[in-house]
Amino acid sequence: MRIIHTADLHLDSPLGTNLSLLKQKERKRELLYNFERLINYAKEYSVNMIIISGDMFDRARIAIKTREYIFNLINENPTIDFALISGNHDEDSFVDEMEIIPHNLKVFDKDFSTIKYNNIAITGVNYCENYKYNNLNLKPDDINIVIMHGDINDEIDLKKLKNKNIDYLALGHIHKYSKGEIDDRGIYAYPGTLEGRGFDESGDKGFILLDIDSNINMKFIPFANRKLHDVNLNITGLENYQDIRRNAELKLNDIPQDDMVRLRLQGYYNLDLIKQNEMLEEALNEKFYFAKVSDESKLKINPKDYENDISLKGEFIRSVLNSDLPENDKNMVIEYGIKALLKEEI
Ligand SMILES: [Mn+2]
């Protein structure tokens, strides 16, 4: 048996204010279309089941066109079974509002229940805050897959799942791929989201492919339509905007143009560096689907440089450095003051 394990698709989620309205809509459609791409992959690789470990939707209220699109995809692919539990975001509303549940959509309840495929037992439970671990009784001779939603450091207690004959615990909730051991027999895994939405979901995103014969082989498959990249650039020692831009382009050289990039400027820069972050952001937006520049760099001030500076700038810097301001605030006050003197926007 071959299974895809996915979770946290968060379909129809708002995509934040970073993107233009047009691109927000486009990304929403891309996120939805991922489910169709996933089914196409399943057909191509003879996958028997797609497990969705909760948070398939972002909220309990699902747009009718989204519901219908997903419902039809499931309904039109009867050779694939879909095992779906609800997560903390989507409650039960997708299934609750269906007049007929397609026979290949396997849904679960508030307590553990099992569906069997020969000696493979798929057990699932909808999200809750207090799982009834005592009601989870799995046969030692079966290959046992258990589907749950939650954080293993919070509502899911891995200790209570030890020695329960679990072979694979298909988890959802954490948006980054990770895996670990439950006991001598079983492992748990989070596939992460299928596609990153914000820069807090950067890096490879995809699903887990399980091949089951006498044992379980698992493999992470990167699948996102676009990848988000969170890249640091140290600007210490750089002298002007062109310098920053060259270094940025060098650093981002290998990133495909359809991807999304956040460039974080870091390090310490000299007072005479004029950064032109908006111009840099514009230039990067021409190269990539979306780019954003976050300036986290700090001004480097050497008080000795201004000991004998008789200009207004020198006078200003000396008076701030000698003031009672907290050390952290001094550089910020100097930076804004200097920018004001240079008639720059603050
Ligand atoms: Mn969740």
C-alpha cells in the first residue's frame, strides 16, 4: 500500500498584507490547485490513500466554491481513499455540511476509530484538547497507522502513546517537516504545510510518501509550487547602494525567479552609507515573483571619530553619546538625527 501523508493545507487562508491584492488572489488559487496537483501525483505514482492530518481548511467557514472544488476532486477520484481528520482550525464543518459523503472520503470522530485494509489498520481521531488515550487499542500483529492533530509538546502526550503498537503516527499542526521516535516500534512525523504562505514558512515544503509492505518506508517529497526564501545579507563594510545590490544579487543568484524572497540586511554599517532599501526592493521585485527587504542592520558609531569633529553632526553625536540615554537607544537617536540632518526620510 502506498500512502501520501499531508496536513495543514490551510486552504482559503488570508495571505497577509505583503502581497498585492492580485497576487494574494493568485496565491490563494495556487494553494487550492496544490490539492489537484497532489491527486495527479497520487494517480501517477499509484498512491492508494491520501491522509490529511487536520487543518485542511483555514477556518470553520469555508467558501462554497472552495468546498465544491475539493468535494468534486475527491468524488471524481474514487480509486484514491482520503482519510481526513479535523484540526484546531477547521473543526468538522467540511463534512458536516455535505449531503452525501463520498465513499472514498474516510472521516473520523471525537474518539479513536479504525478502518482496515487487510492487515493495515488506519486509526484516526478529530482534534481535541484531551485525547482519550485509554481508548486506543491496536492489535500487535497489524501495521498500525494513527492520525492525530496537535503539538507533541502540548495537547499530544507521546508518553501515553508508547507501547501501543503504533508503527506510524501521522501528525498535523506543526508547519515544518519533522520526525522522531515514539518507542522501539513506532515513529511519528509532521509533513509540514504543503506550501509556505509567509516567510515564517520558508524552505522546502511538501508531503511524506509512505511505502508499506512488511514494514514502512517513508520519504519527504518537496512539492510546493513556489518556495519562500529567508536570506540574510551582512552589509558590514559595504560602501554604497550599488555595493549592497551587487552583494544581494550574488547571494540570491541560485533562487528561481518564480520564488519569493525576503532579504534581511544585517551587520553594522557606517554612518555615510546611504542604503536605498526601497530601490533595492524594487530591483529584486523585478527579478522574483515577490521580494521584500527587511533592514535589521545597525549603525556602527565610533565615538573617537567625532571627538574633534566641529561640524553640527559632530556636535550632535557627541551630545548623544555623552547623554544619559540607555546604550541601545543612543545609536538609534544618532541614526535618526543624522538622517534628519541629511534631509532623508525617517
Ligand atoms: Mn493546527
